[in-house]
Amino acid sequence: MSKEAVSGLALCNNAMLRRATRKIGQHYDDVLAPSGLKATQQGLLYQIHVGNEPAMGAIATSLIMDLSALGHTLKPLIRDGYVETFADAADRRVKRVRLTPRGLAKLDEVMKLWQVAQQRFEDVVGKEKAARLRAVLDEIAAVDFNETPAG
Amino acid sequence: MSKEAVSGLALCNNAMLRRATRKIGQHYDDVLAPSGLKATQQGLLYQIHVGNEPAMGAIATSLIMDLSALGHTLKPLIRDGYVETFADAADRRVKRVRLTPRGLAKLDEVMKLWQVAQQRFEDVVGKEKAARLRAVLDEIAAVDFNETPAG
DNA sequence: TCCTGGAAGTGGCATATGCCACTAAATCAA
DNA sequence: TTGATTTAGTGGCATATGCCACTTCCAGGA
């Protein structure tokens, strides 16, 4: 692989983001492995926990995730008894999600491992730099790419 | 979804990275859609193009991607005739990859769209900020999370 | 009240990624 | 040369994500 190959790759925001996501995902997944959960699942359980019995649409919006994708991702967690859903009382179209007692226990377990992964990440990358990175990522996540750029 | 929910999410480097990746991926995918290729495929074609008939392992290493994942991702591209593989002359274990003429033409086509997506991204986010982001992501991609942090 | 349009999810299909077990091929050691 | 070890890929299985078509419901307007 030539030098040009790497530099060319390095110009694409999307490619670099994906590449870094794979890398970091591996790190978090490695550390969380003993729990039997992936980092994506830990994140989702956490999101459900802190949300107040959130509706699926609300979760999807928060995570900037396709609603159907969320449904798919939720299935293994429901199958394994960590999560359960129930219809909203006021609007029967809305399906709300919550952790089961078992899911809550699992979340406690996996969050301990998450702290290890998170700590190691910040030790290696630097707490400041990590915070700045998250801030930029959050900012980007809020952007509307369809809007005409200031003008 | 409460405010706490969002702030909690915002602390996890991995979650924020994934979330931003989904968002940006949607942007690039949207713009590339007329070509019939996803942004991941465009990136892979490009990587194959600039590499000198790269071996699968070399591509996987560059992209920090699992070798088998690369193999899977390559399949649709091979099926559609954009890419072909051939055994390395010196080491028969090694499988090299190159674009077909059709693949090269498709790459030309999709790169035009990529430039549009890339440009719009940089217009909205800012050229400087985008460059800094890519630099940080590249740095992180190079980290060894197993190594003890300087000490 | 009835009809129409929009909102919330589901299911199917396809790609993106990873892990693990396994095969083939090259290497190294005895 | 032969047997153990390492390297490069493949295939199967499972999760991660998205798009699209379709169903169910709620909200408004005639």
C-alpha cells in the first residue's frame, strides 16, 4: 500500500470517521467482552435506562439512528430478556421501551467495564483531547447538511 | 428523552463516534445515491485504485478492518463486476485485488459525487475544523490501546 | 361521521463488520 | 525432508444499519 493510498484516504471525512469508529469500537468491545454485550448494546441499554421509558422514535432520534435499525438492534436485547416494550397508554402507535430487572443488573455489570474502556481511552488519547473530540462530533451530529451554507 | 439522557450519551467516546458516523454516513450516502454505490463502497474502490493491486490483508490493515469483513464487503463489488481478484504470483496464499475497467469508470463517476458531498461537508463544518477532525481521528486510529499509558 | 394525510413501527432485503473454526500455503526448526 | 508454527483467506453465524413497502392509528377537515 503506497503512501499516496494512505494520504488519499485521509482526505475523506467519512472514511476517516468510519475507520476510527472501527478502531475504537474494537477497543470498547474488547473490554466489554466479558459481559457478553457489544459496546453498541451497552450504549443502547444505557440510553433506555436514562430515558424515561422512552418511545422508540425518541431513542432513534437521540442516537441519530434509523427507526427500523433500532428495532432490529433491540431484538437480541429483548430475546435475552434485558429489555421489554409496551404500548403507550395515550397513543397506541407509540411503543415504549424499558429495562427489565435483569437488564438493569446487566447494565450495572457492563457499565463497570465501560468505565475501564473509557478510562483507558482517555489515558491514551488524553482527557482534554477526548473531550474536544466529543464536542466536535456532537456539533457535527447536529448539522443540517441540506441547508445552504450561510448565504 | 430527558436532558440527562443526552449528556450521559455525550460522555462516551465510542457512542459519540458512532452517532456522528451514522449522521455523516447518511450525508455521503445521500449524495452518492445516484451512482448506486454506498460511501463505504466508494471508499473501498478508491482504496483499491490507489493501492498497487493491493493484497486483501494490506487493504484490511489500511482500513483497520477485519479481513473477513473486507471479504464480505468486497463480494457485492465483485458480483457487480467492479472488482476482480487474482492470486499473487510469489505467494499463493495472497489474493490481490484490482478494479475492472468497469470499476474504474464507476469510480470516476462516483468520485465526482464524492467531491460534492465532501465540499458540502466542509462548507458546513468548516475546512479547518474538518482537517483537525481528520487529524485527530487518524491519530486515534494509530493508538495501541493495549499498551500501558506512558509509564 | 367519513375521508385523507401524517406519524410510528414492523418486516423484508441488502450491505457493513466482527469473531471463530477451518483450509491451504509458506516458514522454520530438527 | 518432515513436522510444528505462522500467515492469508474463506465460510458460517450474529449483530449493526438503512431503505422501502405496508399496516395501524391519530388528527383534521368536509
